[in-house]
Amino acid sequence: MENLKLYIKRMIMVYKKCVQRICFSIIESPFVFFCYTFLKGSTSLTDEHLVYEMYDIMKKEAVPVSLDRHVFFINFTQFGRQFPTYINLIRHPVDKIISRSTDKEVRKDYFYKCLVSKRNGCNFKNGQPYELSIPYFCGHDKLCMILNNDWALQRAKQNVAKYYPVVGVLEELNATLEVFENTIPYFFKGVQKLYQKEFLHLQNNRKKADVPKMVIQQLEDTLINEIEFYEWIKSRLFRQLQILYGEHHNH
């Protein structure tokens, strides 16, 4: 049992829904990945089956495990199990919505038409179910899926504060990687140098969609709690960075 606890403390669960592909390329890279196993999984398992599957994986693997899975926050103690180490990385909610179509050649009026239509991808309404960042951090309560629900926002913040040593921000990737490397060095030692050497050019070459300002403003006016959550995560990240700088200065 003690060996199992050791594996759990070194295990990371990553929620792929909230992160850009480039970040997973970094995590999967052999340079960072020399001392643990990276696993991707399906999304069809129930919470209980997922928890037990993860424990089976940890028993079988000879090294610590990093698991990439599309799931909402799970309270492992409900199943009599110790928590793994949760991490995540989010981006600004408006940019996240827009990016869903940047890989497609869409007309400039695409988002305007989408907003005034009933498409789920960009037509957000207060009190209606939706899927961006807060639901994944909040969990499985029905209220977690409701747009601009204050209880869901607070629950998401509580879960992050209690269970996530680091939640990064895509728009602040340098700060994110520095906090990852210093907070969880077992998994992320060398990740900053890796990013500068292998992936920085990919980030610099990203193209932004040509979206009307009216569309952006409407999304910002609608996604009030999502934006508050994003800004709260970003503030937390920079507080962690300041603490690291203070520790380095003291040494």
C-alpha cells in the first residue's frame, strides 16, 4: 500500500479539454518524459470505473504515470481513494471559443452568424448548459454546467485551490512552464529549455482569426463568470511565480 501511495503522489491527471495541442507535445516529448509513462484514455468510463482503472494502471506501471483524459473533476475520496496530482492549463474563454474554428477556413461573418443562431458552440445563454472551463473544474453536479452560475464558479475555485498545485494559462506560457518546472520538477524538469528550443516557433506562428469586435464584445458580456475564473487563475499563477522569485532571491 505504501508503494501505491507513492505512485499516487507522483501521478498527474491532465484535462485535455482545456489546453492547446502544443502543450501536450511538450509533455509527451521524450526530453521531459524520460522518467514516467504518458497515457491517453477514452472518455466513456464512469467516475467509479475511471478511478479503479487509474489505480490498476499505477499498480502495473513500473514508473510514475501521467494520464491525459477528457473528464470533469472527480473527488477520489468518494471512492475511498487518495487524490492524484491534478494539473491543467486554460486559455481566455473568448479566445478558446474562437480557436474552435481557426483550423477551418471560415468567412469573417461566421462568428456573427453563429452568435445569432442557436448553435451550441458559440451561442451562450445565462442559465443554460454549456462547456468551457468552469464545468471541468467544478465537477459533476448539474449546477456546474450552468452558465454564469455563481455556485459553480465558487466550487471551481475551491477545487483549484485545494487540489491543483498548478493551473497554467496559455497566454502566459513562459510563467506557466516556470511554475510547472519549479513546483513539480519530477515531471517537468527542463521543460522551459525544451519549449524555447523545440516549440517556441510554433507559438509565434499562430494565426488569429479575423473576428469582428462586436462579436468579441458580445462574448465578453456573456461569459462573465468564465472570464472572472480565468483572471483568478492568472492572478494565482503570478502569485505562485512571485513566491518562487522570493525563494530564489533568499537563496
